[in-house]
Amino acid sequence: MSQDGFGGDGFGGNGFSGGDRPIWRLIPPLAASGSVQMAIDRWLFEQHAQGLHPPTLRFYTWEPIALSLGYHQRQFPDHWRSLVYQNQPIDLVQRPSGGRAVLHQGDLTYAVVASGLGISRKAAYEKICEFLIEGWRSLGVPLHYGTAGRGYIHNPNCFGTATRADLVTDGGYKLIGSAQLRRGEVVLQHGSMRLRPNESLFQQIFDTPLEAAPPDVPVDSNQQPDLVKIIAALTGAAERCFGIQLISQPLTNAEWNTIRNETEKA
């Protein structure tokens, strides 16, 4: 993984080649509110769809914590509008992708914006999930696809069931729940990796306990999930699975200004 960008004020364009491997942009980890994170994902998707931006991988966290709803999720419990955690209100945010509600607390989110990953939604899911499976396997956490049937659509909680779009541990814990926005061959897929959820908060919101114990994940010197190590394993897996070279470049000032303007319009 390279650390330099392409210079100038952004990538621009859509045709990049790193020798024999296509180049994708890697945006460094970012902590921000849910509305800002969703605005970034929407902007990346629209820019790539217009041929103005290369495929992109990024990882991020939600501050303050939030409950995100699927794009078409219009019905949910009334008390979700007034949730509080540690004396702070919990943001309620609409995602541009489908699926159901996700609690973003103690988690790490990934997002992939790309095209040409498969002719169907299922094919794109499976292609993107390859790097998640390989990366977590390298960290000692084997994952497999969920098996829930269509009944899941009646559950407002994304993590209440595990479908073929989700990744589950051998112990039955749904570690990763993902959702997509698709336009033609252009895909935004983002997903929550539940590293250390607060069990009482989860039960308070969804009125159900965690389905199984979370797996052991790498921790840092403060005994918190080691995001640096986890992200390094996943970025390495992404380069191998997609056959790409990742170039790390933060959002530029001009990009931030555009994204903030879009957030204010929303």
C-alpha cells in the first residue's frame, strides 16, 4: 500500500493503473457524525458513477454514536427518536443503502465504492466479502455467510438475523452486516463490523439480547479493539482479493467543502 497521492487537489478521472494492478484510493480512517459519513459515501458513489473518481476503500467510526436506518426503512419504534447513551442523544441517520437499522457503537465501518464487480447484486456482495473473510481469517476470526430466509424483512434490526449478505463467526455471532446502493454496475457497499457492542444498549434499543458472544479481536495497550491492526489486515486482504494497489490520500479541502455543502442541503 502506497502512502502518496497523485498530487493536486484530488484524484480526478476514473482510469488508473499501477503497473499490472489497477489503483484504488484508500481514504485514511475518519471519525465523524453519521450524517457526515453518509454524505461522504454518497459523494464518492456519485463521483465514481460519473467517471470522476477512482474506486475507493475507506474505514470509519461514528461520533457521536448513531442508529442508521436503511434507505427504505420508514417504520421503526417511536422511542428510537429519543434514544440516549451516556447522557448524550443518539443520532438517527438515514443511509443511502438498503437494509435495516444498525447501531453504530463499538463498531468499525468499511465502505467500498467500485464498479465491474459482478452483473448481479449477489455477485458484487460475494466479491466484496472475499476481502473481509480473508482479512478476518488472518486475524484468527473465521467467518461464513449467514443463512436467514426472507423472513428477515420483518425484523427492523439488521443484526437480528444473518442473511447471505452477512458474515457470521463459527459461534453464531454476526460480526459484519452489509448493505448496498447500486446503479448499473456502480456499487456502494458499506457494512458495520461489531467489535465491542454494549450489550445493555443493544437490548434497550432492539428489545433482544446479543445473539452470541463477540469473538476475540486484536486489542491495543488500552485493551480496546486495535483498529490500526484490523484495518491493516483488511487493506492488505483487499489488495490481494481485488488485485489492486491502494493509494492512501485523505479528503482534500475542496472535497470537504463539496461534501459539507451536500450535507447542508440534505
